[in-house]
Amino acid sequence: MGELWRCTSISKIKWLDFFLMSENIQFYTEGEIIHPFPQLIKNYIQWLLLVLNKENKSIINLTYIFCSDEYLIDLNQKHLGHDYYTDIITFPYQQGDLIESDMFISVDRVKENAIEFCVPYETELRRVMVHGLLHLMGYGDKTEEEILIMRRKEDAYIDLWSEK
């Protein structure tokens, strides 16, 4: 996987599920986390590839790690110096037209977001997954204008799920 594994204690990770598919898109779980879509892996890969294609991007390697709030806040503190919960942290090794990254997603945070925003868990998970991918493609979310663009892109790509 990339540089992250050189600076993260791999002994803390218990890989219960490992899924490797074509196109260098991988899904892992941490600790006791149950994989959120074991029967839909091919669908998620097709969807992510469609998003990449629509943005004229390619990947070297794209890894999603589904983890707990506690695991993600530990990474947030150690690697980014942030002491708060978040739904996703990306560790980009290459960005722009050719993407390589590890993305850690807190399934706990996704569940809470889904409840807060009154959307299905699966929809919120897709939003978080594509949000991280859009960041790797160069989209930001610091200004009101960037947030508006990010939300429109997220919505458009979530809508692609049913079209793939």
C-alpha cells in the first residue's frame, strides 16, 4: 500500500476482510468492522471507475479502509494533528490526473451522518467515498463556492450509482 504503512503500526490492524479486485481498487476493514458491501464489490468498483472516467482521471492504486471512529481519530491525531472525529481521511501518494491513495472511512461517522441528514446509510457511504475521491482529483471544500461545487459533484456521482 503506500507510505502510510511505513508510519502506522500495522500490528494494530486486524484484517478480517480483504477484497482485491481488478483496476487496482481495494477494500479493507479494520478490527471488528464488518465490510459494508460484501455482495456489491463489483458494483462499487464499476461506479468508482465511472466517476474516474467522467473526470478523465486514472488510478495507480485506490484503497478504501473501513474503520471505527476510534481508529480514525487516532490517525487524525497522529498524522494530521487534529483532535476531532471525521468521516474520512485521505493519504494521497499521487493526485491529479493519476491517483494513488489510501482512504480511511469511519463507518461509525457515516452511520451518524446518515441519521443526521435523513439519508440511507448506503447513500451517505457513497457520498463519503466519492468526496475523498474528488479531493484527490483537486476539488476543495474550504470556500462556499468550493463547497457548492463539491456537493453538486457528489450528488451527480451518487446519482450515477443507479445508472451504472
